[in-house]
Amino acid sequence: MLGTILWAVIGGAVIGMLARLVIPGRQRVPWWATVGVGVVAVFIGTGLAEILGFRDTPGIDWKKHLVQFGIAVAGVLLLSVLGRRRADR
């Protein structure tokens, strides 16, 4: 259980930072929020991947990681847009 949570945090940090890198332009999102979005994306993406039938894949679960990455990109993009709106006020 503790190992699963630890790997989710590590994987979430990596996925969140990678998501931030693929979004063009400057994001006004703190690094800790990016990591938080990544961690949430790992949990949601894992559940969604299981619903989509990506449960047992041999080797690295690329399909599951792509789902997690897509959710992380959407989350960081949403935070970036919300941060931009807040800064414009």
C-alpha cells in the first residue's frame, strides 16, 4: 500500500512535469500544483485505463501511461488558463 502511494507520487511528479513541458507558452502554475495534478492524473488515469480494458498488458503499460499523461496535460492546461484569468484581474 505504502509502495503504491510512493510510486504514484513519483510517477505523478514525472507525468505532471512532462505535461507542463508539452504545453506551449508560459504557464503560471507553481511546480507543486503541477506535481499535484500529475498525482491526481495517475490515480484517475489508472482507473480509467482499467475501465477501458487496459488491465493486463505485458511489460510497460504504455496505454495506461498515455491515458494518465493526457489527463495530466488537460489538468495543467486548465490550471494555466485559470491562473491566467486570475492574473488578468
